[in-house]
Amino acid sequence: MSHESRLARELRTLLHSRRVAALGTLDAADPAQPFVSMVPYAVWSGGGALVVHLSGLAAHTGNLQAQPRASLLVMAAEVAGEPVPALQRVTLDVLAHTPERGSADWQAARSTYLDRFPEAAPMTELGDFRFVLLQPQGARQVAGFGAARSVDAQELRAALAA
């Protein structure tokens, strides 16, 4: 059995315990303009990706279609009395991919998402919504004061698979 470091364990726990993230995309009309929005996400452990369910009407969806590279920030909740700069967080560099409706990846993404958000089932039938797989390419993890590091894609896939 391999040893899991404290930072690797905290990364895995953070990614699996949180349900919302800040998604940073580049504006499709003005690629020099960043755009950040809140997205619920689920962890697709078998596919090494995060799954989001996006409306075609949302700005971030068009932005991802124009430029599939994006950034995703997952952050621990504030704790009363604890210093905010010490909050655990990870900023993931991701590559977005939209699986074709009805494909095996779409079915897996839907199942993964509904396991975490069963109330979203009716929205998965709407034609303008799609599942988007956010495949991590690397990350920057901050696990508190003096505990920051870069994380490669292989370690991210391991954290998502756990």
C-alpha cells in the first residue's frame, strides 16, 4: 500500500467534499477579458475529470466553446475565528470537453452528476443543457500558511479517483 502525503490527502478531501467552484473562462467576444462564474460540480472518479452541467444560454458555456482552456477554483468553507488567508484551496488548470448527448461519456457524466445532484434530473432532459467534462492538466494547491505547491495531472487524476 503506498503512502499518501498529508497534502495529497487534503487535496483529495477538498475536491470530493465541496460541491461548488468558481469557473474562470475567457470571454468569447473579447479573449483578453476574463469571466468568472459559480458552477456546481461532481467528481467523475473513473474518468479523472470534474463534471459540470451547463446551459447553452450561459456566458461561460459559449466561452468554453470558443476556448476550452479554463481555470477552476475549489475552496474550503470559512470557519469562524480562523484566518481567511489560511483557507484550503486549489486552482485547477482544466481542458473542457463536451461529450455527445447519449454517448458513453455523456451517460457516465450524467450518472456522476445525478449521484451528487439528484434534484437536477429534470434539467438533464432540457435540450439547451449539456454536460462538460473538465479534465485537470495541473493545479496550484494552498493547504494553509506555508503549504503551497504545484500539482501535476497524474496526481490530480489519483486524487479524483480516490
